[in-house]
Amino acid sequence: MERPELLKRPLYGKLEQIFDLPPELLATLTPKDGSTTAQPLPTEVQASSTRSTPQNEGTKGIIGSSACGLCGLTFKDPQEQREHARSDHHNYNLKLKLRGHAPIDEKEFEKIIGDLDVSLSGSDSATEEDEEVDGPSTSKDARLAALLRKQAKITDGTDNAVPIINKKIGSPLMWFTTPRLSTNISLGIYKSIFSKTEQDHEASILETLRNKQLAPTPRGSQKGPLLPKAPHIFLCMIGGGHFAAMVVSLRPKLEMKGSGIEEREATVLAHKTFHRYTTRRKQGGAQSANDSAKGAAHSAGSSLRRYNEVALENEVRQQLGEWKELIDSSELLFVRATGSTNRRTLYGPYEGQVLKSNDERLRGFPFSTRRATQKELMRAFVELMRVKVSQIDEAALRAAAEAESQRVSQPPKAAKSSASPTPKLSKEDEEASLHTTQLQALIRRSKAPAIIAYMAKNNIPSTFAFFPSDAKANHHAPTPLHLAASINSPAVIIALLAKSNVDPTLLNHEGKTPFELAGDRATRDAFRVARSELGEDKWDWIAARIPVGLTRTEAEKRDKRDRAEADKAEAIRRKTELERIRQEEAQAKPQKKMTGRTVGTLEKTASEKREEEARGMTPEMRMRLERERRARAAEERMRRMQGGTGR
């Protein structure tokens, strides 16, 4: 599509940068309907989160076996930590986190539950003694639901407070419109470039975006090493033994290109890449993870991968330590760490830890990424900072949405609602279905005597048709004679016509008789032999479209004559092929020049000559050739004996 002039300013070879938008565009931006609606928090939660801020800030960095990162508490021993994990306070904070709200401290928790008579339950790992203390008649789900129901009742109608709203996980983009562009053009910005606090106050997101605008660094004003004075972000990817990290300034710099056009380029403050062989090829997963699952391997490759894992971990942590100042001053941290081994490499815990898993600045990449390289990090940065342009026909989308909502709201069709189970077959239909299964199996195996015996034993009529008649499998061959003709079984055809008196005039759903389904002459001759043996008065042979009758003797003679002609043609073909092979071998044999003394040509042995003559022949032809050779040898011996006697 054609880009508006307002969006044609170059940046990294792409479109507009989020923090360097034209003032005329920024001043007219408005949130698109339904994309950035304000969702205020309940009064109680707002007050609790405000009062608990100092405590959370003081315990934000606490991580370890004797601390709860969710509630911001530390414990003297593991037993006290386990009791806290089963407590009402911890479980309520978990529910708040699932609803997208900040956790609360113990004082606020006691204030919220107030005079609630029902106690909250422990965790799934609570013992039987704990359940007896809490009360045997109240389960965890019932007690937790009681508090949530009471809170919902307080915030739903009687109070004027705003109810708790669960934020749905939707598109990672925020969409905006502007009157300076066409009505079907929308501009998108990734939500992850804003902090959690800024995302919670979506009503003022435009004001936040305007305050974050940065003018580009003028061309030639930056001399010497770059200093991290401008706002910057940290990007990191690790996986499969590859590590890449980069610190990029949000303020672009102006550069003059060869074409004389001034373009904006990214300002990279620091970058580094590592690679170590830690993953077995075509297997995936770290060596340590494989050792934990299947036991330690003792190969040279596994030892090398273990060593490289430790070396990569040390190199990465050392590099993060060198960049600690840059990372601590970064506005956002975009990290992709696949697997527990890679996450442990970054988040530790270890001495001098730089990255923390509970850091509010931490983000994942809201799009698919490839192998960790410097080029991929730059691509990810450009994608994050780029304004997305979408051109969609809103009227068509609304019409489609309305049609879909109407379709969903409509009651189900009467045919579906009144659909009844398959009616039960009658006794006659069950017998017909059984006969169909048995006869089709016997006909396909060409068991003519068994077919005759089965039809006589069960008194199957000559006009019997397979059941059900409307089945797809019975459309082409609805009767036993049709099926026998379609699979070219002459013996079954003669048996059905001569012994079972099957009607040959019946038509299938295509209007064809059994004779018209025959695929070779032997099958067609079987119908003609049956006509000759049964007589002209047995059936209406003209309606059955069967030609004049043929005696069995004539049919056998024709069959023998056809076989003889086929054998003769095959013999001629083989003889011709053998002659051709001999000529090709004679022409392909190289004429090697002999140097030095001339040696006589080695003649082939008798066995080699016989093998060459028999090449390409069937076993029968070889036996015939061998008999002829022996007969000629015997004649030669007799001639020699007679010649010796005559002397």
C-alpha cells in the first residue's frame, strides 16, 4: 500500500521511531476504540498498594531460600517459610497477582477480611493436623471463595467503589488513530516499551508518550566514546550456547549517507556476543539437563559440553558485571532465556548478581526471535521502536463481527436439535447386512464353492442386492455378480450363474449390467460360456448385453492359443533384447593397446560362455537351452562313435 507522506521519514531503513515522532502527528494521536480503555483499580487495593510501597521497595531485591518475593517477607528458618506459604495472606496475594494487581502487606490483609467469620485455607501441601486446626468442615476452595465473594459483594453495588477488572491477555500492541491520516489507517505501539506503572494508567498513556520524545543527536556533535547520559535499554538473548547482549540508546543519531540524505541510526552503547558448544547437535537441551534426566554420560563430547557450560556461565556473568552500571541505569530490560540452565546463568542466585528475576523493568520480546546474534538484537530493537502501520477496512470488520455475533446468538438449527440417534435395524435388515459382509469377503477371495454353499444354506434369492443399497461402496457393484465381474473372477462368475442362478440382467446405479464391468477377455468369456451352457431360454441375454454363447472347449482353445502367442511374443522379445545386449557389450569393450611382448587373447571358458548365453533368460528358457545343448553333445558323441566304427 502507498505510505502517507507523514510516515516516510527514514529511520534505520524503517518507519517512524516511537520516541522521535513528528510533532504534528503526536499532537493529533487518539487511542483507538477498545484498544486502550482505562481500567481503574478498586479503592481498597489502591490504598493498600500505596501504603505498602515502602515495604515492597525495601524487600524488592530479596531472593533466596528464606524469603517470599511475592509478599516481601524474610524468615528465620525454612519451617517458618513453609507455614507462610500455607497462610491466608500468601494465598490471597497469589489471587491478586492472577488478577493483575499488586500484593498487599499483612496489616492491609487483616483490614480487608475484617469480621469475616470464615477462615482461609492452607495450600495443597497442608497436613491433616493443619486441617483440623482450621476446621474439618471447610475446604481450601470454599474458604478462599468466601473472601472473594464478600469482596465482590462490597464492590459491586452497595458501595460506589469500582469492581475488580481482570485484564485480558490480548494483542501486545496499543493502537491509535489520527485525523491527519486516512480513517482506515491505524498506528500501533508495543505495550512492553512502557513500564508497569505507565501501563496501569492507560488513560494517560498519550501524555506519557509525549513526555518520552527525544530529539536525535546532531550530526558531528558526538566525539569520542559514547556516554550513557540519554535513556537506554538493555537487550539480551541466550540459548543453545549462543549469548548476545546489547545496550542501545533511545536517542537516535543523525548520519549523512552517500546519497546526501540525512538518516537516523541507532546509538549502540555496548555490545557483546559469546558462543560455546553446549548442546548436542540434533538433540537439543543442555548437557546438564540431559544428565539430570538420564544420568551423567561419560563420552568425550559430554565432558566438553559440561566444561563449555561452566565457561559460558562464567563469561556471561563476568560480562554482566562489567556492564552493571549500564544495566542498572537502563529503563527497560528485554531478555530471552530459554531453559532452566540459561535462566540460572542470568538470574543466579550468585555473588555479585546483576539481573534479578523480580525486576519490574524485565520484559520478554513480544514477537518471535531467532538465534542470539548481534544482528538479531538490532533487528529486535528496531522492531520494538518502530511504529506499526495497519490499513484495515473497519466497516467490513464491523459487518463481519456483527454477522458472527448474530450467528452465535441464534438458536441451533432444528435439524441439529431434533437429530435423533440412528434407528435400530429390523431383523431383515440385520440379516441382509450379515449376508453382505460374508458374500463380499468370499467373492474377493474367489472362494466359489464356499459362495455356492453359503447362498444355498441361507436361501439367498437370485436377485439379492448388497445392504445398504445407498452405501458408497455398493454404488458400483450392488450385487454379487457385479462384484465378481469388477474384480475379474471367471470361476466365481460361472459358479454364480450356473449353480446359484444369479440374475445377470440386474443393473447397478450407473445403469450397467455385470458383463459390462468385466475387465479382461477371460472374464467376458465366462459370461459367454454360461450362456452356452444354460441355454438361450434361461435369461434375457440380450438385456444382459452378453454376446453369443461360447462353448467351454472353444474358450479353452482360445485361452491356450492366446497363451501360446503371448509366450512366443515374449520369447522373440527376449531374444531381441539378448542380441541387443551382446552388441552393446561388444561395442563397449575397450581396445586396449598392448606394450612390450604381445600376449595371446585369453579365451572364455565353457562355463563363462554358457553364462553369457543364458543372460537375460527365464529359468524355463535356461532349462530348455541346457537340454538342447546336451542333446547336441550326445549327437556329436554318437557321430564320433559311428565314424570310429566305420574305420
